Amino acid sequence: MSVGELACIYAVIILHDDGIPITAEKITTLVKAAKVDVETYWPGLFAKLAEKRDIAELIVNSGAVGAPVAAGVPAAAASGGDAAAPPPEEKKPETEEVSDEDMGFSLFD
């Protein structure tokens, strides 16, 4: 991801957070105020994205990278597909912590 793309993303978030309509001109104004050079097409693309998608939803779901893949697995299994079940998670045995008293000296003596 380029610096210009990232600047446009931040501009969209700022505009959305302030409740200002997201337009290419406003994105360009914010990016220029931050003294970041961007390709001329980026603000328009991000403005079109803001028209078609809910920015709040994009922000909330930005960390859910694996969600569409995980959502597709149960659907395939329900439709009679041969989807393999994920392997169960292995539990690691808990290790006991060693204290300074066990060594016969203290760090603060």
C-alpha cells in the first residue's frame, strides 16, 4: 500500500468521523493539507467507494480478514459438500513458573 493510498484512507475516516460528506475534492483538500502527494485518481476512487459502501461497516470489519472464508465452510457442509471439519485445537500443558525462592537467592538481596 502506498503512502498516497494510506493518506486517502485516513482522509475518508476523518471526513466520516466529522460527519462531512465524502467527496473527491474534500479528500484532496485533506491530503494536500497533510502535504502528501497522491496520484490524481485515488481521491475519486475512494469517494466512489464511500458512495457505495458504509464506511462505519468497513471500519468495524477491517480486522475480519478470515471471516468470509470461515463463513463459507459451514455453508458447504450444510449443502452436503465434502468439507473437512477443522482439526480440534490441542491443549498445551501448563508449565509451572519458577520463583527466585527455588534458587536459594533473591534478586534484591
